[in-house]
Amino acid sequence: MIEEYIQNAITFYTRASGRVEQCLSTTPDERLHWSPSESARSPFAIAAHCGFAVSAMTKTLSGAVPPRDGVSTAHMDEWLREQESRVTTREQVIAALHEANSEHVAWLKSLTPEVVEGTANLGLGAMPMKLAVHIVAGHLHDHAAQMEYIQTIYGDREWRM
């Protein structure tokens, strides 16, 4: 039963990551760094954010890094934007995504029934691990939707599934 649960989590996650990568790959070079406002992330920055956020969440969920309870979203946004600024090419973003994917899928495969039935803390307070496992994939699905919306703003209305 737990094996099926973990395999479903891996499938949900890899689909989400695939959506982000597909959105990045279908964004034309001239639109890669475009955003609808100064404070909004571009498709490039969203994809970079996904790689660094997944890596950070995976490290926290695995216990490699302690959760940062009480850290403001402004502080986390500043830290993530600093990480995002380290990548400058589409290839570097894809490499960061692939590295984060490898880390996250390896962590998912390492889960034991005891861990899955336990609790987790991503810095948002304690929650069931069964919920935390899906937060990472949900985060990527949400950002893929942002990238798809940006594509419609500049006139790309093609559906890619």
C-alpha cells in the first residue's frame, strides 16, 4: 500500500515538474525574461524559482536542513530571488530543475511507512507528512499555471498537454 502511495506521489511530482519544463521550453527567447509587472517573475525566473524552491523544500522535509519557523515570506522571497539570480541561461535553469527533481524523487523513494504516517514541518508549522509530500508537486503545478497565464498575456494561446 505505501509503495503505491509513494509511486503516485512520484507521478504527481514528475508531471508537475514536466509542466514547468515544458512551459520554459515553449517560451520564445524574446519573452523569456518578460513579466507583466516589475514585481512579477518572468517565465525564466519562475522556472529558476521552482528548481531552488524544490531543493530547499526537499532538504527541509528530509531533515537535512531544519525548518525555518517564523521566517517571513518577504525574507524567503528575497533568499529565493538571490538564488534565482545565479542562473543566467535556459540550460542552467533546466539543470537546476533536473538536479532538484533527482533530489526530490530520491527522497520520495526513501520514505518508509513510519515517515509517511508521521508529521513534517516546512516552516509553516506541523502537518501530516501525507500532505507535505504533495505540497512540493502542488507548488510546481501552481507555478506552471502562472507560466501558462503569462504566455496568454503575450498572445500564445496554444494548449500544450
